Amino acid sequence: MDRIGERVYVHRVHAMGFDTVAAVVLTATRAIVFDTLVSPQAMAPVRDLLSDVAGRRRIVVVNSHHHWDHVWGNAAFRACEIVAHNACPRLMIAQSRDTSPGLPPEPPEGIVLPTITFGDRLAFVDETETVQLIHAPGHTEDSVALYLAPDRLLLAGDAAEWPLPTFDQRGGYDDYMRTLRLLRGLGAQTVVPSHGPPMDASLIDANERYIGELFASVAESKRKGAARDALELPVERFVGSDLIVSDVYREAHRENLAWAYDEV
């Protein structure tokens, strides 16, 4: 477990060609687990940490959204409250019925659904601090971010991503741009994406710039008659030629182009 600040810890695993992060946030009365990664076994270091530092705090789990790499470890916390957006349980069930070849098998412990859901915002309030859960759609309709106001720290989930955001919500352009502007307005000094290293708020700016420029470029190419599978828009055009982009994110960029083509 890596420590970020005085009371935030992160645990990173590598799966399917990319890193995914879970986090623990300690408040006066709660130990908040943000995401449960790819399996209950992957959460063993988090459970060990909680044994050491949680004390009498109440353990609460937050699912940032329904994607498998963020929720398949829920079974490690069956006895705890699991909080997510209203749409998350429905989308988790739909994902569990998905037979797409690229989706890994479910963990043998099964899929544990959230037990508490909310709409726009939910706050955990102690006497001296507030932790905000914020609906942050764009990547998915059920995406959630966590803001720890006293520390000016944002756990972004997949609402902000490095080196580029990934689209998984039809008609999501407007939602995504509103979300990024909302997150920027929080004034976070540290932004921790679920995929990528901790950064400052420039990550939010980079995601907004990528989305805006990509949609504009795809619209222009489509207007000129380019076919959906023949867009000459390499990823370096949007993230800079000095950034090394992995094969996983090159493929994500190609998929983003196709999503945008269908929307513009």
C-alpha cells in the first residue's frame, strides 16, 4: 500500500494490460474503501491495512462504477455497506450476463451488489470534515468520484484517466464535459485516477482537451466523407508526440474514435 498524504492509501494491481487502483480514506469515524479491484484476493493488502489502521472506524465500501475491474472484489466486504450510484446495481447485473469474449470470468466468490445507492451526491459527515461522493457521468452513466475537502484530494475513478479518457456511455459527450468542469471547480490539488498516477488538476484539463478536440476532429473527418473505420486521427495528435501510449490505450483511442463517429 502506498500512502498519499496523512490518511489516504492506494493499492495498485496490474490486470489485462493496465493498472487499476483501490484507495482507503480514513476519517474520524470511517474507513472508506474506494473500489475493490478485480477479485477479493486482490484486496488482501487493503484488508491487512484495515486490520492495522481502521481501529473502531466503520468500514464503508464505495464502487466508483460497475466495470469489473472496480467491483469484482466486493465479496471481500460482504459484511460492509457498499455504496454506489443508483444505476450501478442494474449495470453490474447486465455486465454479469455479458458473454463478450473480452470480459474475464467472474470471481468464484460471486458478484456482490451495492447495498446503498444515491442519485446526485452523498456526503459522509463527521464533526470536523465532510467526504463527498459526486455523481460524475461520462465514462459511464453510474460513475462516481470522491472528494476529500480538507485534503483537497479527488479520487476520480474513471471520470478522469491517464493518458486519455475512455468512452463507454452512448450520448455521453455533454455529460462528460459537464463532469470535468464540475470536478475542476472543486479545487482539488491532488487527483488520483483509477488508471494512472496521482497528478494535479491538469489531468482534468487534459481529459477535457482530449474529448473536445477528438469530437471536433471526428466531426470534421465525417463531414469530409471519412468512413468510421478509416479515420486518420492518430492518438499522438491529441495527447502529444512525447507521451508513450501503451497498446491498451492505443486501442482505447481507436474505440473512442468509433464512439465519437456514431455521436457527431
